[in-house]
Amino acid sequence: MLSSPQFAPFAARMRAADLPELFIETFASYYAQLVQGRTGLIAEADITPVETLPDMETLPEELAAVGEGVLAKTAVIKLNGGLGTSMGLAQAKSLLPVRDGLSFLDIIARQALQAGVPLMLMNSFATEADSLALLRSYAGLESDLPLSFVQHKAPKVTQADLTPASWPQDPQLEWCPPGHGDIYTALLTSGALAALRQAGYEYAFVSNADNLGAVIDVTLLGYFAVNHFPFMMEVADRTEMDKKGGHLAQRDGQFILRESAQCPADDRAQFQNIARHQYFNTNNLWLHLPTLQQVLAERGNMLGLPMIRNAKTVDPRDGRSTPVYQLETAMGSAIEVFAGAQAVRVPRTRFAPVKKTDDLLAVRSDAYVLTDAFHIEPRTLDGFVVALDGRYYKFISDLDARFPYGPPSLVDCTHFSVTGDYKFGRNVIAQGEVRLVNETGQQIEIPDGAIL
């Protein structure tokens, strides 16, 4: 495919953007699948549900000592490519202040220093400069290893004729991230994997920068190390809130991951059946680096992850712009590549992503506590929900303007929903179930010290 006339304009565009040959070859392999009419769909009939898994909460206590013993051979990698655009932020999402004036990245840096493990970020072109500037303020993080490596970018493909998408009014929109499955290629092309191995590192814990629950756990590390697993995925119980997200399954005796974009329309009901498909991928992964290096070498430096064909418009904000495909892969789908890969059930506390201002308000409140180890831990009651009206609270600037003195006390609250425009005073306390509804069209002020 790499030398085919049909792929030539893609190769030329990618070389002009100084993308490495290995990434161009990898993209060519997915483009070939697209041209052959492959959809990347995984039918319900071809998979079986996962019924039972080892449970983190019942692992033997002595595994913690094993984990402590290999901590010096372990690195932490955070996926840090995302901008906070959904919350009105034009910089890396991880630079958002979360607790006590500290951003996600501050907390991640302090966690790494506290645990004594090196930290590496997988940045995008958009997040690299800002994020590195912040990390460099932590002198203790400097080591022989790079602090970051950068994920690649892929051309969008016009749906109508499978040519490179063209959008002269904003040429940046002709490119997209190739999904976090690109981590394996980027670790190679950047030299980061070679640097880790040369420095004697054998294990990596990989997770999303916006998941505050994703911290190094020595019991899990011990379990991973003592069993000589090549790859381990942390999964949690799916709830109604998670039913549209990907799930774990099995095919031919091997674990696989099925994302929503890989589900045929006819199988949607079974995909969303949380009693049938009980577990979702938290995107907290453990990698055995020597095995990763070996498997990559055996496969010509391409893991061959399943393709995700994402149908979009070239300008995501304009539904009438040219329909395109974005060819992506998911990091967790590598579970099907490694023989003997394992999944482990973890408590929901290890999956605490901040996707919206609702999540941010909760994490900033007294419903969570920042420990001495820089772990953010919930103090809330089960099923705690924060739901804010997107018309008034969607962006950080809106949130801060309406909660100028910070969040209300939420530690004794089970449900906090706000519909309409409210501005909150100092020392407001929410207890039990609180549902505020303002349909007047005018802002209502909640006074200082109010108990809701």
C-alpha cells in the first residue's frame, strides 16, 4: 500500500509534515484496510462476555512487598494529549487547577516524586510546550529519561473518494490524532522505549492524565510482576452511566476490547447491556517493556491493533462540512496482541476522570480529599452525582464566575443538580438530595452560609 498510487498523496503530505517512516507505514496499513472495505466492526456473534476476573480487592497482601521490590524498575506514563476545549480552555487540560491551586499535572508530578518513580508524558503537538514548562519547575523529575514524547498526527480521509481531506480555510483541521493506540509507535519513533530499556526499566504504568484515580499501586504491580504478565488492563464494573463506552470481551480464548465505534448498529442493545458485558476498560494499563520490545520486533515494529473507523466532519464544529474518516486505534486493544495478557477488576475509585465542569466541581469540593501522597480520594456516599446546567456552567470561566468562593460543601450530599442560572455565596452547605431549578431567566444568588 505504501507505494500504491492511491496512497501516494497521503505519503507526500505526511513526509512534508516530517512524520517518521514507521508511522507512515502504520497509517498505510490502516488505509489499506479502509480501501478494502473493512469497517473494524466486531459483531456480537463473534465474541463471548467475560464472566469472572481476578479482583484487586482480594489479591494477597504479600504482593505489596513484591511490588515495592520492583518499584525501582517501574516508570509512569501519562497520556497528556488532550486540550480542555470542551471546558473552554485553549491549553492542555492537565494544566487546569484542580485542588488547592494545584493542576492535574502538579498533582501527577508530586505523586511521581512521592513514589520515587520517573514520569513521562505522551503529549500532542498542542500540549508539549506548556506541559514541559510546568514539569521543568520540578527539579526532582529530571533524569536520564526524556520527560515526554509526542504522539503523531494522521491525515483525515474524505469519505466520498478516500483521498486526503482538504480544508483550506483551516488546514490544521485536515489532521487528527490517531488515537492513543499510537503510544506504541510513538514510544519507538521517539526513542523513549529504547531509553527506558537502556536505563533498566521493565514495567510501565500507563493512564490518562485526567484520571485522578490512576495512581501507582504496589499490590497491582506485585501481581503483574509475580505472574509475568506481558500486559494487564484494569477494568471496572459498568454502570448505566458507562453503557455507551467500550467493554471487555473474549474471542477465541483471548481478551479483546470493543469500543462503541466498533459495534454494529444491530448489536447496540447487547453492547449496552451491562449485565451481559460487565466490565469496561479504565485505560489504566500495565506494560512489561521487554515483552513489548520483543513483540514489536517480531511484528516489524507494528502491533497491528484493530482499526477504528470514526466517521466525522472535517470541521467538527460544522456538521455540513466534508464528511471524513479518522483512522484510529485504542491503546487498550493491545490486550488481544499479547499472548497471556490479563485483565483485573479494580474498584471504581481507580477511575475518576474529569471530563466536564460537573466532575471538576465535585473534585474541588470537600467530597474529595488530597492526601499526603497526593492521591485524590472520595469521601462521598455511593452514587454521588453532580449535574450542572450546560447553558450556564459548561466552561471554566462560567463555573468560576458562579462559584466565586469555591464549591459548596458536598461531603454529606448524595445528589447536587443545578438547572438555570445561580451564583453561590461563601460557605454554602448542600446536604442529602439537592435539586435547584431556576426558570425565571434571571440569575438567583444563594446567600453566604445557606444550607440547601
